[in-house]
Amino acid sequence: MSMRATSGISKAAKCTAAIATAFTIATCGADDDTFSVASGSTAALVGVFQGTTVNAGDHVEVMVTGISNIVCGGTVTRGDYLTSDANGNGVTAAPAAGVNADVIGIALESGVSGDIIAVRLAPGRIQG
């Protein structure tokens, strides 16, 4: 695991609640100008928060394409497609047969829970 600088296109937005941990996965908020911390693989995963905030409504940068750091929520192997756990952390996408899972991208490094790894952002959906 290594900590790398992020590189890509980001969007300035407001958060719907305080962002306690940087490099967590973002999903769309209640309107066009807000983002929320993702809470699972069924949310539309759109990017990764690049910093923290104190209050709802604070401005935050969300990386939407390129390479971003991401916090692991479990064991991840480089090459795995990643989705969100309940806390917006990256976990290996492993949907059951016939079930869809939104993904945020592909792990470029391996890591375990709490590690920060590089991910190539490629939001999309896979089916088991």
C-alpha cells in the first residue's frame, strides 16, 4: 500500500452531512449541487471525496474521473472492481447471481480494512 496523489477531474460541491473521513465514496445528494457518503452497493456511486468537512452544506471536492485514493473497508486485491460498504469505504464488488452492484472503479493496489489505496475511477454497474 502506498499513498499517492490523486489526479483527474473533480467537481466542487456541497455535502449533505459532515464528511468525517477523506477518500470515501460519494453518491448523489438530494439535489444537483450536493453529494452524500455512499451507504452500499445499490447507490449510484459517482466519485470520491477528497477531503473532510465540518458541517452539512460545506464545500468539498469530489473526484469523478482519474486516479483517486480510497479507504478500504475490507481486504481488496489489485484488479478488483470496488463498490461501497455501509460507510462509503471501498470493498470488492461481489454481487449474488442476478443482483446488480454499482462500482466506483478498479483497485490499482491491494489493501486491507483502513488502508488507503489507489483506484482508477470508472463508475458503472456489474451483475453477478
